[in-house]
Amino acid sequence: MKCLRFIAGGHPARFDGNTGRHYHIRCLGCGRVNDLPMPVDPRFEEEAGRAMNYRVLGHQLEVQGLCPLCQGLARGKNDSHQHPREGQGR
């Protein structure tokens, strides 16, 4: 099986089994990373290159927010699901 190693600023390296071009979403509460089900937009690279006179070789996009479980924890909900980092100390 092929996988890609990626490092997002300040976070530990992760390995991704999806080797196609795609975006990620990261939970700022627990650190969980998921693939975003949306296509990569090549216009972003074209426009960035034109605006800055760069030869753009690629881009990475990571959306950040709170996953549904962390949203519930932030609201004080006592969910029956165990949080991924519960008992690990933050």
C-alpha cells in the first residue's frame, strides 16, 4: 500500500493512505485530521502564480475547526462517546 507523509506546521508528521490530491480538515481540540470531500481547485495555483509572478509547483490546504465531538465537549454535553484524547492530558 502506498501512503504519503505530510507535516503540517507545528504538528507531528502523519501518514495518509490517500495519495491523490486532496485537502484536509483538522480539529483544534483533539488534533484529528480528516480528508475533505471536495475537489482540489487548480485555479488557486494559477491565480497565486499570476498575482506573485511565481511558478507555482503545488499547494496544501488545511481547514481548521472543532470536530462534532469537541463541539459537544465545549458545550458541556456529557456524550456517551469517549473523546479521542480523554485521559491523555493536553
